Amino acid sequence: MADLPRPVTFDLMAKDPDYYIVLTAALGDFASRERSDAECGNSPELSLKRAAAAEQILAEIEAGLSRQPSGPGGHWTAGELRAALAGVPDDTLIVVNTDDPRYPDMAEEWAIYGAGYGQVGWGDGYGTERDTAFGLSCRLADDFRVKPDRPRKENRDG
């Protein structure tokens, strides 16, 4: 059994805040219980370590939810993306979740395969010039995740 809770991943682009309300409430309750256990002398060092880990995750979620894009039109800037990626291992695949207005509860996952400045022509007689927006080249990919090679887990509930 691990000493600390497992890391929690979350999608800051989700439109429904109910998930975050439940998650943050659960983390807050967990941290409070662990601090109470520590005060009662029940494994105080371990309980405080668990409470601190839950509170750190809670702080990261709250910081992410309060971050408002500062770029034109309410879009992220390179600095905001860079900050969101802080601590993400270099070999981690980045996936873009795209919204489809026809299906508001679903998102398609697109894998990034390139990036750079494109060219734009404004139709004003000056020809094309380097775009001011840095673009990510993406493609719909169903095969970018690799399923772990492990035996199927048996359902013990019936």
C-alpha cells in the first residue's frame, strides 16, 4: 500500500464543473480526516504526509480552474501553455481535445505531430507573410495510446 494518494488527472477544458466540485470536496474531506487522525496520534507522520499531498493536489486544481486565458479572444498564450506543461515529463504525448458543437458532451482527441508559424495572406496585395499565431499540426488518432500488456482483472463483485 502506498503512503500517498495516487495522482489525480483532470481535464481543465471540461464544461461541467460538477466533477471538480465533487473532486475538491472529496480531497478537502480526506485532508481534514488525515489531519484529525494526526492530532489523535494515529500515525501522525503518515497522516500529515497524506493531508499535505491531498492539499497540494487541491491547490493545483483550484489554481488551474481559476486561471483565465489572457490571449486575444480569451485564448491561451504560449506562456500559459508552458505553465500548464510545467512538470510534465518530456516524453509525454500531448493530446488536443476539440469541441464539436453538435455533441457538447463529447470531445475528439487529436494527436499533435508538428508545430510552427504558418503563412497568412490577407488579400490586400502584400502577398503572404508569417502568421503571428504559432500553430499546432494535429491529426485524429485512435492509435496513439498503447494498451498495457497485462492479464485481465477479474471482477470479484459477481
